[in-house]
Amino acid sequence: MSISIDMKPPRSADELSLEWFNLVVGKQVDAAASAISVAPLGENVGFYASLFLITPVYRPGSIGPSAFVAKFSAHDPEVRVAINRINGYEREVDFYNHLSARFPVPVPACYFAHFNKETGEALLVVEYVAGECGDDFSGSSRNQAELAIQTAARVHKHWRGSTVLDEPWLHDLESPSFMGGLVEATKEALPVAIQELPGIAPDWLLDEIEKAPDILAQQLTALNKLPSTLIHFDYRVANMIFSPEIEPNTLTLIDWQFMLRGPGVVDVGLFCMTSLPAEKRRAWEYELVLTYLSELDGRRVSDWPSWFKEAWRRMAILLSANMVRNAPVFD
């Protein structure tokens, strides 16, 4: 939540002071700290942002959360410009300011969310969620995949038809800032892709690789015509925290920089095509999609409807055009 205070928000971990913590976060949790320690979270995980763990020592009589996560915009100015090109930092701050407190599945509790339009800098302070983040490279387990698909269905069903979808701060797949930024990023990635894809991608894809930005825009436009809900658009296992010993059969969704209005098939396709290696996807994909469709409408579905098959094909083309690992054409 955004709070009007005279003290400027920290711009880096070095500026995270005890005074600021107590004035902003301490008031939110009704607890005062006598000291705080700030350290990189893990290996400072996060290409799009810099993450730090705040551990407070509370004053006698004060009881609050044991730890918090501070998420700053990327230290690398080029990365920061790229994320702001698609309004990524502002979008995540909007999520925490407008939606997170009434979300139908677990997301981190937010204690501070601020975006500076002039500098493009952002800061989030959210609860630290204990558990294990998924790993895109090793892929999802079957249990994790089923839970992720069920969670997607719950989110999409909850927001389908909601007036939230009409809010001016919630953009869709064709919004100029989002589509334009993604297309430009794909153009910038082409030289690297042309060097690295030979031997990985089929010849027909290599022949069409320079058309990737146009193909990406075409598929986003077509998908945007489907019925919409709230989508994560970075729905992969690395953005999920699994805490089975604390909350069985639930996961916590993190990283909302790409949140949009769009069809739910986007999240389901992104998960299957980025978080399941090819052999797992071949074995599990069909049943996982049936689970999603059944959960979404509350009735048993025995086959993929034709509209979903077509949307799935478009997702495969979109991800291939954007050179995403595990996209089906790389099989």
C-alpha cells in the first residue's frame, strides 16, 4: 500500500534505515524495531529486480513478522528501462495497491508499494514467505504442476467478469506499452537468437526468425479477442513458492510485473511450455489442461474444446516467436 510520508522511500538497500522501517513498515504491523539487518535474498535472485531480506529485532513488547522482502527495481539501468518500457514496475505496484488484499489465492502481504514515474524506480516491501521456489530449469514435479493448474483456474474463475477488468490501470495484450515493449525486446534479442538457435530450433523456424516480432504481435492480437480474465503472464514454476509443511495444497504467487487482462489459456500455456521439459509436457499436458477446464467451469471436461486447441496453437507460436525455452516447436 502506498503511504504519504515526508521521508523519501529508499532507492537502494543501503538507504533502508531503521527510522524509515519503523515509520512505514512498523506502523503497518503495529510493532517497533530496535534494529534491522538487510542482506541479499539468496543470491540476490531476480533479473528484473534486486531482492533483499529485512530481518528486524523488535523492541520489548513488540511482536511482528520475523522477516520482510524488499524488492527494488533492477540495479542495471538498461534492464530498468526495458521493464519500464512495458510498465512492469508500475504494474506490480498497482497489483499490490489495488488487488493483493482481496486475491483468491495466497500472495505475499504488502506493507509498502511505491513507484516513481519520474525516475522509473520502484520499491515493494512484502512479507517473507517461507518455502521453496520452483526451478524452471529442472522443471515442475507432477504435484507442483497440478497445484499450479488448479491455482490458475481459481484465479481466472474469480476475476472472470469482474469490474476490476475495466479499471484504467489494468492493460490488455494489445496495449501499446505492453505489446510495443515486447515486440521491441524481441527485435533486440534477434541477433543473439540468430547466433544461438542453430542446432536447437528446426530449419523452418530459423528461416522465419526475422519475422518473430511480427508473428508475436499477430498472436497477441488474436489471443486478445478471447474472453478475458486477470492473468499473471509470467506464470511459471519459478514464480511460485511451495510451503507444504505450512500450507498443504496451496502455493504463493509472486512477481506481478506482467499482470494483464487476457485469456486464461495464456497462463496455462506459459506454465506448460516453460515449466515442463518436453518429455513431461508430452506425458502430462493433456490431462493438466482437462483439469484446468474442469476446475474453471465446475464440471467434468473430457476433451479440449476447439477454441482452446486453437488458442493453444497460438500460444505455441507466440512462445516460439519469443524464443522461450521448452516451447513446443523446439521438440
